Amino acid sequence: MQRTHNILMIRPAAFRMNEETAGNNYYQKVLDNLSPQEVMDKAIEEFDAMVETLRSEGMNVIVFEDNPDSDTPDCLFPNNWISFHTNGQAGLVGLYPMFAPNRREERREDVIVDLKHIHNFQIDEVVDFTEFEDHNVFLEGTGSIVLDRNNRKAYAAISPRTDRVAFEHFCETLDYEGVVFEAMQTVGDKREQIYHTNVMMCVGSSFATICLDSVDHPEDKALLKESLESDGLEVITLTEGQIAQFAGNMLEVASKDDDKARIVMSKSAFNTLTEDDRATLSKHGKLVPVSLDVIEACGGGSARCMMAEIHLPTC
């Protein structure tokens, strides 16, 4: 079972629309009706409410405060720079090469140290992929990579933030079977690559949500469908309109309270799902929507991006 109830989140100190990521994240928007301070205040309000909701659903949410002296407007999306894995009996941490220079400042050694020495997670190895930055090659964690931990598969949509060679190195190092494809979105009159895989698909223990309409190449579309269905996953197809509301950016997590999975998503994602979509998803877990309107608009990311799930043994 791939679920965990241990979640890492970073509370922002200077949230805004990141100008260094807007060039290839077409989900980001300028909110002219809000001042910078109002954007920050509303983002903090949304963040804190999400943490409270997750904790009320039986999740162990470990919150780190952003460093106020650093320029890290996207720090609340930690899943892009760090991931956690259990490898046999060992705990492993992955660190990733980031496209935007100011996002590289999000990587923090103190987070790893505190998880080990204060929160008693077992960390035996840190696998550092960040040297790819020296070659202008990027792989932004579980934004670029959607993991099926049960079936040891990793899915990656190639983009400026998701390099094929770096992805293949990740798969070889962590022993995953890689599934590579291209996912597109309409921007004006052009088809542009979707910046992160986790915007257009999610893989849970027994289901997958995916926007096959964003996969323009028939070979890629057939490859994805066959791969998911061959692993016995119930495939729920999303439209491009739905993933524009972040319906693809959800995450299956566990609860300390019971054995029922929780499927966390934003309220905008929940609202864009059809009744049939919700009914099908609800067979696989309790749907937990949280309000993230300002974070989604300015940050171009949603609920899944805000949670770095901690798959580590405890000491």
C-alpha cells in the first residue's frame, strides 16, 4: 500500500507569483484585484486552513516555516525539491534539480536533519540529483514524476522542467520502471508542454486520474492507458478543462483514524469533477477538498504540490 499519513508542508513567508517560473507555467495568473500583502495574507489563510483540515482527517502534518531572509515565493510546493522513499529497510531522501534559480534556495538541510533527529524518521541515504542543474537539466521531484509506488512505476511528461535523461537516471537509481510521454495544453493558438506531470495525472493505490486529451501522440496515449490498466487501476479520464482547474493535482494519503484512504484536492478541482467522477473516486477513498484559490492562481500549483508525503521508516 502506497499511502502514508505523514506529510511535510512549508508555510510561506513571502508568497507571490514567481516571475522566474511564469515562463513555462501557464497556470499562473496575475491577480490585479489584490495587493501583494493581500495575496500573501490570503495564501497564509489558505495554507493554515489546509493544514487544519488534513490534521482533522487523521494526518500527521509536519510544518516547517519558510526562511524569511530568502527569496522563495514557491516554498509552499516542497514536493518539487524533495521526496522520501523506503528502500528495503532503509530510508532514502531524494533532492532534485530545479528550473528556477530562486527555487533552488528552497532546498534546506535543516528539514532533513529535523525529520531525522526531532521527528524520528529513519534516513540512511540522501540521493542528490541536483548536479544536473550544472548542465541546465531539470527534474522537479514528484511534480515532474508521478509515482506508482505499489507497482514500482514512474510516469513523466517531458517538459522544460522534466528531462528524459535525468528521469532515466532517477528510475535506474531508485529501481522504477519509467513511462515517458508528452503532455500538452492549449495556450492561445499553440499547443505547449504541460510543465509538471502531476498537473495532468494522479496515481493512487487502486485508481488513476489522467487527462488523455492532453496526450497528442496516439502512441503515448495507448502506452499510458495500457500501463495503468495492466496494473489493475481504475482509470478516470479528465478533460483539459478539468485539469485547468487542477483536477489532476490530487494525492491519495492515509489517515491515523481508520483504514480509509483520503484523496486530497482543491475545491476548484472538486467543483469541476462531474457527479460520476466523484462517485467513482469515492469508491477509492474519502474526498477531501480544500480552498486554494489564491495559491492556485498565483502559484500555478495546487493541493498535491503542497504535500511532500513522507515514506520513511520510523526509528
